[in-house]
Amino acid sequence: MHERAILDQIDAAARAFELPGLNALYDIYARGYLRAFRSSNDWLVTLELFCFGTASCEFETILYAFGSNVKRGAIQPFDASRCPVHTIEGAPFCDESRRPIVDPLSFTVSVRGERRTFTPSKRDYYDLGLGDQASRGKIGAIARYLAQTLGDSIFEDDCRILRDINAASEMRCVFSSSLWHHPDVCAGELPSQIAFFRGLARALAENEPAHLPDVSHPTSRWSDWPDIDDLICSPF
């Protein structure tokens, strides 16, 4: 297994837009989580995106997979059932016309089956880097507030991920993080042009990586894409 072959596969996914552009999703992007797995013969990279669906008016976790022995691209796309966060009956976020009606300063959701009420202040949104989204009434503020508050607990564990994509259970995770350098897919940037992905491919090729990929310049946060609000956030 060679580093170049791994990069070629991920590059092919980017060219086919099977590797998503974080600034070109149809849903409101809040947080992502990237993992890399190895077994004696195979490699696997998975990407989870926690979003709020603008069509479904529900929280969603979209899972993507790339590897030597899996179907490339989105797995169970736009499936709200695998997301641990849900709106609850009697407290919808949108009306029947999909217009947001939730108050970003007081809302109730289900988190892994537990009903939880959140009452963030405008200052809480500012402190989390969400600017004045709450005062402007953007539904993305809630998804991003929850993503920041709940952290990586909104994502599944390694075993569930491997099971979801029918990967071998003996695969071992060699890297996982919510921070990575994501390519600007819409602008034609390829993973192989980015030091992070070259390091990730090297770690996968080595199987016993001497060095982990460089995450000193991450672009995986929603705030790393300044035009994202204009594309996907819907005002109340």
C-alpha cells in the first residue's frame, strides 16, 4: 500500500464531489469529525458532518467513507436517524412551510434520548465565536451552539462507524480529530495539494505511523468558510 495510491483515491473523490465542500452543503454545517483506520491489508478514511437539514428541518449526521475496500462517498446520506440530536414532538424548529420558528435563546431537543432544554444568552453565542447570529435569528446559530457545547460527543464511536459502512471490525483507528485541513473542493483544490492529507496518506501507508498528520492550520470549522452563511443559513 503506497501513499500515492491513497492520495489518488481521495483526489478522485474530490474531483467527483464525493468528498464534500464544506462551503457547498445543502444543509447548515456545524461540526465535522475525521478518522483514519488501518488493518493489515486495507485503509479507510471516514468523515462525519453534523448539520441541520434545511429540507428536513431536523438535525442530521452525514457519513462519508473512502478506502481500499468500501464504496466511496456518502453512506446513508441525510439520514436523521443516526444523529444523536433530534427536535422533539411539540417543539418543532420549523413550521409546515419549513420556515424556522424556534427561539435560539430558548429551545428543547433530544440528545441521545434525553430531553434537554438550552437557554443560551446572546453573550454565549458571542463567546463561542457565533457573532450576532442569535440576534439576527439564524437557525445555524443553534446547530453551531450545540456542536460547540456538546463537542465530539455528537459523533459515534469507532465500532459504530465501522459497522455502518460494513468495514472489518479489526480495523484500527490511527487518527481522529474534529480539526483538519479540508480542501476547497469547489475551487478545484485537491487533497494531495494539502500537507495534512499527504501526512494522513503517509500515516496510513506506514500502518505504524511515526508521525501524525499536521493539524496546525485547520479549515474544518464552519467559521473557516466566511461565505458559508450566505449560502446555507436561513433567517427566521
